Amino acid sequence: MLKQRLDQRQIQKLILAPALQQAIKLLPLTNLEVVEVINEELAENPMLELEEETDDGASAPAANEKEGAAETAPAEGENVLEAGDVPAEGEGDAERDEFEAYFAQFFDDGFNSYSPERKEAPSLENTLSRSPSLWDHLNWQANLTFFEPLDKAVAEVVIGNINEDGFLTQSEEEVAQAAGADIERVRRVRDQIKMFDPVGAASLDLKEALLAQMDDLGLTDDITRTIVSNHLALLEKSDYPLLAKTLGIPLNEIRVHIEVIKRLDPAPGRKYSQDRTTYVVPDIVVNKEGEEWQVSLSNEGLPRLRLNTYYRRLLHQASRSNQEAYRFLRDKLKKALWFLRSLDQRDRTISRVARYIVDKQKDFFEKGIDYIRPMTLMEIAQEIGVHESTVGRVVANKHLVSPEGVFPLKYFFHKSLSGDMGEEISSLMVKDRIRKLVENEDRERPLSDQEIEELLAKQGLRIARRTVAKYRQQLNLAPSHIRKRKSMVEGNNT
């Protein structure tokens, strides 16, 4: 039988306070993303303002004092004002008159710009605009090519089913059914679209795209067309001897035809990809001064914040006259203090993680990749006294600039292997050794994975052959038999 009753229970629960939630949110962000968050907070919270230079050129205080000001967030009902915040007799009136006089121009019917100099408007040439997508570009050409309604309908269906690489993802039968047209019309319209820019778009497969590009370039060589039409599988495997035998031509002639095919675009749609180059702004700067490595945060471009004195004094006045305004301003002040403290906590955590990485990888920064040491998130977490997930958030999306170059922080976290003497060896160093062995091998007799394993063992690095194969694949190095075939073709043409 079900009954209702009241019980008292004592349980333990982990509750994320607002300040902790905000600190966790800020930790994985890059400097550019932090700037966006700061701008949003400035727009929402009147208690925060940008620190600007005073009339005498000195920077106003409180930007570097945020650690002390935000050491603890005020509790509910606690007086949030300090003695220094209370204006002296007559001081509040004078400041209010000055404040109103400063903004009086905005209430004047004959308003004139306050700016002492007129900024020149940016030229139209410097105005950024969104580049056309592949579909926009194809539709624009289709509107200038097809004038019959049914042809336009077919072109719309064809272009709408092209993927980012430029290939048609639907069969001609499906396009005909969707557009209400016959197969012959669909084929005719598609053949015209394949000659649009980029040439080869709307092809059903790679062979069709390459042949369309050859037609556009006027390449009529029978052997090259035969390779594209019938032997792409051998080309993909770099099985040039079998390809030469199948076509009945010498091996040294194969390279001529392959060079022609290499100049064709296997993914014509990528030309209009919306992906853009991402420029990295390092968050951490590492420099060597004397014998010591110095670690600093790159705060260039980050706004410096302070608490708004005017609104803090309004809070003091509202506490005696308007309780609703007092509660509103008090809540905003608490949030401002939490935000300043979260920014400070983010900086300190990133600095501690970066400091540990530099101390651990000192030999790497001084001598290079052969001296990099394996490292894990758990290792740093235990060393600096934080949770492993906190280190993971710090590492995410952060970059470090040093005399050795720019590295993502994730670069320094990798597995360890054991050497002959039981020492820990970084997997990055092993990959670098494999890459160097392949680069310096005899091209007529490339090293197999088994031979690479034996050479590494002579250097004190004992790893399994399957591990060598895995690392070789991660380095985008072809197997030995494919490297040998490519070497044979190149050797016969020198």
C-alpha cells in the first residue's frame, strides 16, 4: 500500500556554485574567445568597466588589484561596500554634477560629435564579405545557361545534391524522378554542369570528374585516358610495373602519364570550400633568460577590467533609499567579483600547467625532439594539486610559442615506451626516428617495418613491428613495396 510521509535525510551532493561554473567555462577558452566573453559581460554588467589611462597617462588602478578585490565573493546579506567607497560630504554631489555635465551633450538638441577628430571611413576595398559557396557559384552559372523551365528544374536538383567535394550524391534516375524529367534530359543537363567552373562538378565518381577535366583541357592522349578509365585501382596502389605490363609500354613512360593525371583535381568542389586558414595566437610565451626559462601569459589584446566606482556609490545610496535597486546592484557587484576572480583563477591555473611543462621539457626546448619526455594529464594534475579534467581544459585549444616554434599544449602529452635501460622514451621521439630512417633509406631497397624495428632496437628502442607499422601510418608514410614502386618509376626517368 502506498502512503505519503515526510522524511529528513542527510546526504552529500556536489553542487557547482556560480563562480565555479564560470571558472570552468573560462578555462578551456583561448585568448580570443575570452575577449568575446569579457565583451558580453561588459554589456550585461554595469559594475564592470574597461580600465583606461587617466589624463596624466597613468593606468588607473584595480586591473592588477582584481586578485585582492575578488579574493572572496560576498555572502548573502553582507555589506558589499568598504569604508573607502563611501563618498565624503559634498563629494557625491560634485561627482554627480560632473557626471551629468559629461553626458549633457547627449541631451542637447544641437548635439555635436564629442570626438576631437573625425575618423576616416574604411574603404570599400577593405570591407570583408562572404565568399560564394560551391552551390551559389554553380547556381549562378546555371541561371545564365538554362532557360527552359524543365532544364532549370533538373539543374536545381542536380546542384542541390552535390556534396562538398563536387560529386553528385544521387543517381540520374533519382534526379529524373525528383525533377519530373527523362533520363536523357538529366544526362544532357549534367554534362553541361560538368563543364561549369569548377570543371568536373556533378560527376558521379572520380573517373568521370578526371575525364571531364581532361576534355576541358583538350587532353586526348589515349594511354592517359585508358589509365583513368580502366586502371585507377592500380594507380591508387602505385603498382606501376603491373600497369606498364597491362598497357604494354615501358615502365619509364608510365611516369609521363602519371604526371598528367597528378595535375588534375580529384575533388573539384574543394576549390570553393568555406574552410579558411586558422591563425594561431599563442596563449603562452616561453623565453630563455640567462640559464632560466621564463614562462609568461600572452595577455596582449585582453581588456583590463575594474569595478565601476560610480555604480558602487549608487549601490551605497540605494541601500538607504531603494531596496529594489540595492538588491539589483548588489547582485551585479557579486557577479562582477566572481567574474574577476574567475579570470584570475584561469590565469594562475594556466601558468602553473605551463610552468610544469617547461620544467619537464627543458631538454626539449634546449636540444630538440630527441630529448622530449613523455607526460600525462594525471602526472600534472597530481603535481599541481588539481583534477585531471582541469588540466585537460587548460590544454584544450592553447598554444605555446618558444624559440623552437609554436606548439599546441597537447603536443607534449603522449605515451611512453621503455628503453633498454628501463628509461621512459617518448613516442614522439620514436616517430621522429622512424621518419628519419625512411627519409635516409636506399630508395631502391626501402626499409620494411621489420627492418625498421631491428634498426630501432640497435638504437636502444625496442618496439613491436605492429607498433612500427602504426606509427608509420600516422606519419603518412607508404609501405615499403609502394615506396619501391614509386622509386622505380622515378629512377627510370632520371
